[in-house]
Amino acid sequence: MRNKEGLVDDLITSIPGEWKFDEQVSQHFDTHVRKSVPLYEEVQKAVIEISEWFIRDNSVVYDLGSSTGETISLLLQKHSRKKNVRFIGVEESLPMIEIARKKCSSELVQFLQQHIEEINELANIDLVLSLYTLQFLPLWKRKKVLQRIYNGLVEGGAFIFVEKIRAENSLFEDIWNDLYWDFKP
């Protein structure tokens, strides 16, 4: 959540609709996300465990909005014994990609500097991940991205996405907001 000045936490600020994942944000992103997203590490662990059902030898895995490569790094560790698994991270922020490339230095990993709505080459994919990413797209762009993902998955492939959402009922929105504020240090 953001205060009146646009301050998200001590180091990250935003103007509504204009998040900037620049060099300063990138340097502190992993710490920030753990402080501001409830159950972030548990979500990461669950995604990595679920991936076991979909990643096998010769699999192709996309991580949309790969940020600093944290998820791909964990997937590399989990699936290190499998042969020829390709991991493709898509991220528009070059500073994030630079950190990700250091974290995931493997010939099996490729990072593309690209907006996720501009990806056209999705094909023969076993697993697509999108963790807290689609929320940064306007609704009409989300539909296009979801259709491309669906079209690019192999039979039996999976799309795992996690998002912060707003509740349709104001009471539940208040409950979730209060729980969120209780979570923040």
C-alpha cells in the first residue's frame, strides 16, 4: 500500500499507474517484496513444488515478469537433475534482468527484455508462471496475454499465476486490507 506521498516503503515510491522498476528499486526488490507481499516465500515454495508435476526432461518454462530471477533460480535448483530444461524469464526492466542474470548464470536460462504483452513466440511450453505481474497490465491487455499463454501451452501444460486482487464486497476488502496492514512491519 502507498501513503499520500507515494511512498511504498523506505526505498520504493510509486505514482499510481507508474511503477518504475529502475536500478534503485531493483537493488532492493527482493527485500521489498518479502516485506510487502504477505506469504511471498510460501507462494514461492508452493509454485516450486507444483512445478514438479509439469517440468520434465526437455521442458520449456516461462516466467513472465521474472524481476530479479528469484523464481527461476529456485526452479533451477529443484530441477537440476533433469535434462535440457529451458527457462525463459521475461522482464521489461534491464536493471532487474542484470541482477537475474547474475543470480541464474546457466546456459539453460535466457532473459528477454520485453513487455509481456508483446510476446508473440509462445509455443510448446510446459509451464508458464506469472507471479504478481498481470496486475500491472490494463484489463484489455491481460486478455491478450492470457490467450497467447493458452495457445502456447502443450497439452497437459500449466499456467500458474498469483495476483493481489480487490474483493467484490467492501466488507471483505476491509478484512483483507486490515490483514495486510497487520502483516506489514
